[in-house]
Amino acid sequence: MNIKNLVGKRAIRTKPVVLSYGEDESYRVNPIKILKVTDHHIVAEVLAWSIKKDLLILTSEWIDDNWVDYDELISGLEVE
């Protein structure tokens, strides 16, 4: 799913992003909340156990179709 369709939702990546120094596996396990997407940046909130919320700004290399809605992914699962 394209990241532009996930504004306001929690998301994780389905594939690594290819950067000039190699592949980056970030955001494939722990979700981030997508706050805003422009043509050049993604503004997201890092979801952590702490009360403090950290903003994250990703560059245009991350704007692609390799994202999934985290809540849809885990819906219906029962964790014991």
C-alpha cells in the first residue's frame, strides 16, 4: 500500500528501502504512526513504550508502495 494512503494510521514496511549505502530494514517490525506525507517527506510519530512521543522525518526514498496498515495486519489476532 502506498504510504500516502496511510496518513493517520499505524504502518510498517513490507520490504526494505534501498538507500545509497544499502538496504535499510527499519520500520519492518515496530509500527510508526503516519502524520503527514508530502512529495519529499514523511512525518511520523515513533511509537514507543515511553510517554514521550518522538517525531520522525523520512526522506522521499521511503515514499513507496511497500507499507501495510499495521492495525489491519493484526486485526482478529488473539495474543496469549
